[in-house]
Amino acid sequence: METPARPADPPARLSATVVLARDEAEGLEVLMITRNRQIDFAAGALVFPGGKASAADFDPAWERLAPGDLGAQERAARVAGLREVFEEVGLLLASRDGAPAEAAACASVLAQRASIAPDDSAFGPALAAAGLTLDVAALVPFAHWVTPKGMPKRFDTFFYAARAPQGQSAACDGQEAADAVWLRPADALAQARAGARTIIFPTRLNLEWVAHHRDVATLLAAAAARPIVRVEPQIVQEEAGLFQHIPAEAGSSVTPEPLD
């Protein structure tokens, strides 16, 4: 009898994750969200804001509304990341006349969040109507992870770091994000080790890297200087079970990792 052919792997969808950071008295804090338990990917996990790119994120209008010397895919990834930040936690990284927009200038777009969020194509026109552009230059790429082959859903995810906008308050959308919280990276990792939080493998390893930096300026400088290694874990069957192997040059704390 012939062995049935394994189904083809789904393509990895372009997506973006944004590490928003701020300086507090006790050190660097990052914004994290708890994923809604009713969704089908990383339900209940503590993650950074972000998500997959949509067709609207590739609209040529973004060349004007998200200006910068970027290729089409890179621009779409950054637009997707900042759009997801807007939708999930109600923060807007925007510019006016080439400078970061103050909170008052962003207020009209933020007030439309509930009506914009269901329609990705509405985000750009709302910015244009407010005289704003998306501050894609605020995002500093520092990591690139691809879901292993053999998974039912796969993502081609770029990680970015950015300084959180001043004068705006994060509030989860209650849809994909059930909660939004500012945490010191070390505290989030400690909560995961204690079993109080669930942090998925890519988030944990990137959070460990972020935890090495004492303030936002140091984090952004390190992100700008960091070589970006494409990390696509390889799933290997070992005596103790399935493990994820990642390239040593990714600079992570652990490899291999048991596959959850």
C-alpha cells in the first residue's frame, strides 16, 4: 500500500509584531496583551501587539501615507504592525509634517477606532483626513521568525521595537486582545516560569533579548545594530518527543525546545 502524500504546507503569511517600550522609574517596560481565549491561535497567551498583513496594507496609497525608503513587503509589514497596534490597544504612531504627532493630533483617528477596526481599508483614509501619516520610521526591526513547516497555520513575522507614543493610553479592544498591560520584561518572564502566564516560544525568546536593555534608547540602538537572522525552527523527532531546533546564530538562550 502506498503511503499517503503529506498535505502541502500552507504558505507563511506576512505578519508583524511590535514591541512598544517606555521608560519607568523601575526600568524598561513593554506593552503586552493577553490573547482572547476564543481565538484559534495562541489563545490566552501573553504576546506583543501585532498580526498578519491584509490586502489593504499593500495599497499603493501607503507610499504617501507611510512614507520612507521601503520596499513593498517591508512597508506592508510595518503598516500591518502599526494598524494592529491601533486596533488591539488603541495607540497610534503617526506623524505630522515629518515629526511625531502629538496626542491631540491623533485624537480624531483614535476616536474612530471602533468603526475603523473591522475594515482594514479604512485606516489609511482616516489618517489622511486628519492630516497624518503613519510613522513607519519609528519601527526598528530586530528579529524575523517563520512558523515551522508542518504547522496548520504559518506566519512570516517581523519583530519591531518602538518607543510608545506619549500622551496616549493603551486599552485593549476586547476582541483579539482581552487585556493590555505594561510589564518589565523580567517580570513577564518570571510570571511565565511560575505558571501564571503562558508565553509562546518566539515571544519568550525575543522577550529575553529585550530584557537585556535598561531603557528605550538602549533597546532601539541595540535593535538597529542587531543582525537579523531568519529563524524557521526545524521540528525534529527525538526520544523524548518533538523538539524545535533553531539556528545558533539567532543568539537565543535555548535550542532545542520541546514542541508544545
